[in-house]
Amino acid sequence: MTDRGVRRTVTRAPAQTCDAVSDGAGEAATAAAASPPPLSPAARRRAGRRTERITAGAAELEQRLADLLRGGLISAEQSGPALFEETAARMVDAQAPGLAQRARELAALAGAGGGGDTSVRLLEECALLHLLARAWLRRETLPEPLAATVRSRVGLTASPEGPVIRDDWLVLAQYDTSDSRLTTRRIWLHGTASGRTALLLSYGAAGRAPDLTLPAGLAVDAELTPYPGAGQPRMALTERFGTPAPTTVRPPGTTTSGALARYGAALRDDPWRESVPVTLDRVVPVPDGDGWQLADAGEDHALPVGAAARSRPGLWRLVALSGGAPVRVFGECGPRGFTPLAAWPQGPGEAVSLC
């Protein structure tokens, strides 16, 4: 891999009366329910001012990147993270938190020092940041799904919009990440009838767990509403029916080659995707020098396990579950490897959380 994822489903609008459907008003009701409420004049003015600030920030960012590449990335590595931290602060002033976060990631790379693939990664991330800034500046020429992705990537919030999907959702994984300001909980779900993979995000103050909890291995009958954006897996939990319960259902799997193909297709829709959710079927964890791979049991292909996952106890649970035999593994496939999050034995058995 080079450097760089059943019972029933109902896709429907809110309930309508027979009279509304018969006279054609049902479609209008569906459209109204899916559309966000109109903005007040004051809110439109605030949104317009923020758009202008982001546009000015993106133009400034383009100039800074041009100056950086003109001077050479080696000088940026030698000067450390200060240049990118200052750029991140400017993007915060421009009310573009997505651009600011990517600038902070550049600062972390520059602060890591030279050696290895740091220079290559720095160039890659600069290119992706340039692509995002250019996409924002030319957003009006983009197809709407891609334009929605760009708005999300620069940091503009969006509301979930239909159609609502009701399904029995298998909880694949739940894990938290934290920084100095926020705890983010990610919950991956698989629709047992729709085949959709959904990501629920919830937030809590730093050091405090978010309220939403769905343990892996359970299934919940629920309605989810997708967020806009090309290839966007994120959805909002609209309503739950009953409590989560154990299930024997497992997500369908693919090969390691299929996982790479999925990641490539996802980048076509969203070039800034860091990973895609994938379930690998019949793979065996095998050592690979100082690291590990997930090797196809029936093919001569494998995916490396990402560096972060190699330091977690979940990897050893996966190795113990496999015992050299093929297993089914759900995780996130990204440019630097596969991060296992849950696994199932080849025969009967419950899901084992790896995160």
C-alpha cells in the first residue's frame, strides 16, 4: 500500500395522511421537511460577512503557500512549526476552522523534524490545503455535492437533510478522541437491510465523555438522517425505537484490494477524506518486520496495520481472536494503513471491540 472503508429498511419522509398523498401534497410536505428553515435578514447578513472573511482568508492562504513553496520546504522544516501556527491563527481570524486545523497539522509535521517521509508528507498536506483553498475560491463552479463537501471542510456547519433512513443498525465501533478543547465520539453503524455505513458524531467538553453511547455488537432500530456532501457517511440520529439489543448479524466483507478500491473511489468524491470505513473478510493478522499486516487468506494481498493501531491493546486482542485463522475485521482504511476497530471470529461468536 502506498502512503497516502438483516431485517428491514425504510427510506421515507415523515408520515403523511392519505389525503395529502392522494392530492400530491405529500411530495411538497417531504420537500418542506427536508429543507432548512429560512434565514432571517440578520442571519443572512452574518452569513454573508463570514463568507467574505473565509474568502479573504483562503486568498491569503494561497499567497502564503505560494511563498512557502517558492522558498522551499526545507527552510520551513528548519524554522519549525511557528510559520504554520501563525497561519492557523490567521485562519481562525478568518472564521475558517477547517483551514486552521489543517494548518495546525502542518505545524505538527514541521515540528516533528526532518527525516523519514516528513518532507513528502509536508508536501502532500500543503497540496491538499492548496486544493481546499482553491476549491473554496471557485466553489460556485463546482457540482453541489462537492460544493457542500468543500463548505464542510472549511468549517461551515450544515444541518442533516433527508431522506430519513429507518433500519436495524448494527453498532460496529465506538471510540473517543480528545484535544485541549473537545472530546469527540465516533460511532460507526451498518444498516443491516440498507447496506449503508453511517457515522454518528457527538461532542463533550474536554475531559468529559459525550452523552450518546452505543456499545459495539448491539443493533438498534432507528431513523438516521444524512448530512449533505459527496460521499458523506455522517448522519444524525433522528429517532430510536426501543433499546439496543444483541444481534448475530455481521456486516458483509471485502478483500484488501477491494478496500483500496473503495478508498480510491471515496477520494474521487472527497479528496480530503482521511479514511473510509471497510469490513475485511477472511483476513489473518501477520507480523511484518516491526509492524503487522492483515493478509487475505485466499489471495496474495495485504494491508499494513497503521502505526497508531500497533501501539493499542486492541491489536493483541485481534491476534488472540485469530490465532492464525481468518477473521472478519471492521476498521478505517486510510493512506497510511488500516486501523482495526472490531472483529468477529470465522465461526459463531460475538463482536470483539478493538478500540
